Amino acid sequence: MLSSDGAAVGFNGVALGRSQVYGTVAEAVCVQSSRHRCPSTWCDCGFYCFHDAESARALACDEQYERSVLLEILASGRYVSYELGLRYQRQTVRSVRVGRCRCGRTAAALDDVGGGIVGWRRLEPVCRECAGRRAVLSLEKFGTLAGVPVSGDEGGGYAPMGPLAPLSDSDRAGGPADVGGRGPVPDDPEAEIPLLTAEVTLLQARLDELQRRLGRLTDRP
């Protein structure tokens, strides 16, 4: 998240925590009740973390979490263990890793995608090609404002997929071929003369054959 004046950055929850923006060092706040400390054993409040990064990447396959960034954190204070990690009171973000752009390319910046809350703009990773000439926030600038390093996350879950190489002009045209479609036309104009002469001869022979067959058909009663 980026503050409306551009002077601060933060992070935002996904479900109930969506109404809260917290900084690099933050205390968990229960949005359902202020009468207990976080995390409570009878409430689902508090920050959540996984013991390993791969579990976080697996969660990002869910549509609800797919545009999230991956935070490496130091958990402290009160905590409750669960099967995949901890639910805890206080956290300090140690590093930020952003996923790929929606197009599949490596992210180079953060773009305002709308859907923010009062006083804060929502950002998501974007590559150079998709950003174009739009105003974006560089990963370096976000890291400076957050006070932690920011990098692209190229985890194993992204390895099988990537953008296709762009087609060259010759590929779009079906490849450089001569008139007969048998091979490339040389770039040297002098070298083209024998090839084009042979092609003219071949085409003339084909035309003569077509005329002979047409004449044989039209001569019938």
C-alpha cells in the first residue's frame, strides 16, 4: 500500500484485515472486538505466518491471495501454533518479495491498481512492458520507504511458465521464402539473379503445362 501523499508505504490484509494497513513493525489488531489481546484462543485474530516460503507460494495460487507479496517476518509477543505456522501478536518485516506481473514477466515496479482504502492506494507488481509510460513506484523506492530490501520472487512455482519470445517480422510472414516457397531469398542482390531466373523458368514451364492441359480440355466436342 502507498499513502495518499506518497510519503509512506505499508501492507494490507486480505479478508477481515483488509480494513487495516500496517507498517514494517506492527501490532496485530482484532477488527471484531477490542476487548481482548491478539491473538486470542477463541478468536481468529492476529498475524499469520508459515514456517516455510513454499506454503506461502502455494496459498498464492488461491484467487483471493494471488496478487499478494511474500513477506519474510520476525514474529514476537504472544503466539498460538497451528498446523502450518504461527498466529502471533507482533511482527517485524525483514524483506519483501514481489511476484510476477499478471502477464507472467518479471516485475520491475509497483502499479496503482485501484481498490484502495481511505488514505491508501493499493499496489501490485507490474513489468516494464505492461507499465509502459504510466506512473509507477519502483521496487527500490518502495524498499527505501519501507526500510527493508525488496526483490522479485522467482520461486519454483513460477518456473514452468513464462512469456513466449516475440515473433520477428519474418516469422509473422511465415518465414523468408522465395517465390516458389522452397527456401530463403539471399540478401545480396547479385546473388538473387540466378535464383530468380530459375524461378521464372520454372513458372514458365508450369504455365506452358497448364495451357497444354487447358487446350486439350477445350478441344473436346
